[in-house]
Amino acid sequence: MKEKIAQASLLTSLLLVAVSYLPWVYLQPMYYILRYAVMGLLGISSVLVFSFRQTFTGHFMKIFLIAIILIAVEFLIFKLMSLHFRLEDLTQLVVAFLCIMVGMNMKRDLCFWRDASYYYTICLVVMGIINCLYYAKGLYVPEYYMFNEGKNQVGALIATGAVALFFFGMKMREQRVHFWVVFFLAVEVLLLIRARADFFALLACVLLIVIKDGNWKWKWNPKAFFTILAVILGSYILLKGFLGNELHTFFSGGKNMGYDAADAMSTNRLHRDADGMKEFVGNPFDGELSKDSGIRQIHNYAILRLVRYGVWAFPFLLFYAFFGIRMIIGIFKPWHSDVRQVGFIVCGLPCIVSFFEPSFPFGPGEVQLLVFLLLGFSLASGDGMPEQNEKLWLDEIRDFRNRKKKSS
């Protein structure tokens, strides 16, 4: 019964995340109520399924908890010394920790996580389309950002669900059409809202999945040859016409890019990152703890922490590096991914986006719920799991696949 209540609480929190970014809710009083409701429901799920032994069996969560404690102690010292710090830098880690814990302690039910990802992404796509219709008055790529506040969060939400569905489609061929239809809709919405960092991170994750898990045994025959030729010609025609114009608007905002094309595409973020590194080199000890540097918002997780806290950002950076290495190990060991590695694959997206956004990969807040829930599922399914539970889990997957084959 506790497991069912925890699952219902979790699904409700995911639904509320999608609702909170609707144009009539976002940044209105209801939005903040929903944020607290999401955190409350996540807390309920955490309490209901918590198991100390299961959570801290492997080293990952122990190191994560140590990092949180070190940063909390630093922030307490900053508070006592009346220094300036941003509490959200810590709470983002705490929320990520709780989500991983919930994912680890939930029953390792592949069907639940698959269906949760599928229906959650559908809700996000619908929310994204509504935002397009509301802000841009149509489904096209506008020359201006449709909504400056919340665009990056919406893009990250949709891209995360898209990666999960593409991976499930590669692994569960019987339901591939369902997953990939929603995946392509999600890609369209990312283009429409001009979520460029999320789009490129999604593209990188998809290429990784295809390279690792694609079947490269080509059978060269006239059918394959003409199919490839048709794809090339069709792509050329589309890119030359309407689609090409829309993609140009997506990349450059409809304006001719000048000499520094890379900085134009990154909306001046590269220059801000460079300014941030200069600020750190000039003031490495305490960063912005005592005074504001006046630099515009830096869109890089590591550089921003160095600017904010100077050398006191090392706990952030050490765990950030550890987190990235652990994700790489989870993705590439073994080379051909098992469906249980979905959490590592999906986590690749916020890790990539963290080079272009200030709060990724651990924030902002509820945006990363699905990422870390799936990561907890993958950690529990593969790391530190007793041998007998491992066998039961593998048998469950085999039974699931056999049932699908018989039904089809």
C-alpha cells in the first residue's frame, strides 16, 4: 500500500510540474503554490519508500551526502560572517538527492518508469504547444523569444522526456512507434520555442544512443539505396525552402550573424563566461561573497560557482566532476546499454546543458525531477544490488518481453 501511495504521489507531482509552466500559471501566485505542492509530494514519496540500507549501499549516495554536508557547513559559516551566498545552490543538490533516493527505493518496476516517462512527456509536449499558441500566436519559429522567463526550463523538461522516450524506443521495439511519435513532437516543440542548448544536448544524446545501441548490419540492396537517396533529396528540398528559413531563425533569431557567429548563436554567453574567468583569476579567494562583481548572468555551472564563491566553490566542483565521471561510467559500461541504464543516458542531457546554463545539471528545482528519479532507478538496478535481487529483476524483464511477444 505504501508503494502505491508513493507512486501516486510521485505521478501527481510530475503532472503539477507540467501544469505549473502553463502561461496562465507561470509566475502567478498559483505557480508558487504548485512548487511547494511538488516538493511536498516528493517529500511524501521519500518518507514512504525510504530505506537506509538501499540508499547507501553504493558509494555514490554517500559521496553525494558528504558534498551536501560540506556545502551546508560552508553556507552556515557564510551566514555567520554576513557574507553573500545563494541558498538555491544548496537546495538544488538536496532536491536532486531526494529524487535519486526515491528512484532507488521505489519498487524496480520497469513498466512504471516507462509509462511515467511516456505520459509525463505527453503532458510536457501539450504544455509546450499551448505556450507556442499563447505567446507566438501560432506554430512557427518567431524572431523573438516567446517567453524570456521559463523558456529554458520548459526546454529542459521537454528534452529530458524526449531522451527517455527515444531510449525506450530503441530498447522496446514492440512499442517503438508510440515512443518515437511523442519524441518527434517534443523535438518540434524544442525548435518552436528556440531552446537551442537543450536541442543540441538532445541531439548529442540521440547520436550517442544510436551509435551505442543501433544495429549497424546494413543490407545493401536497391531498396536501401533508394531509401537513402530519397532521404538526402528530401532533406535538401526541405532545408532549401521553408524548413531552412525556420532553422535559420532558430539559430540566429532571423538576423544575419556577424563576425562572431558562435557568440551570436550563444546570445553572448561565451563572452560572459570569459569575463567570469577573468573575475575569478582577479579575485580567487572569496569571489562575490563580499561584493557583487557586476557581471551579467554566467551560463556555465562551474564558472558561475567560481565567480560566486572563489576557492570555496571547490566542494561544488569536485562533486560536479565526480558526478560527470560517474555518469560516463554508467553510460559506457557495458558498451551496449541495458534498458536499466536509462537514468545514466538521460542524465547526459543536463550534464551537457550545464556548459550553457547556470543551474544545470542539478537544478533548477523541479525541472530535473524525471532525470534524477530515473537515475535512482538505474543506480538501484545496477549498483550494489544483491545477487538474488539482480536475478529476480532480470527474470522480470524477460517475463515482460515474453508477454509482449505473445500478445503481439
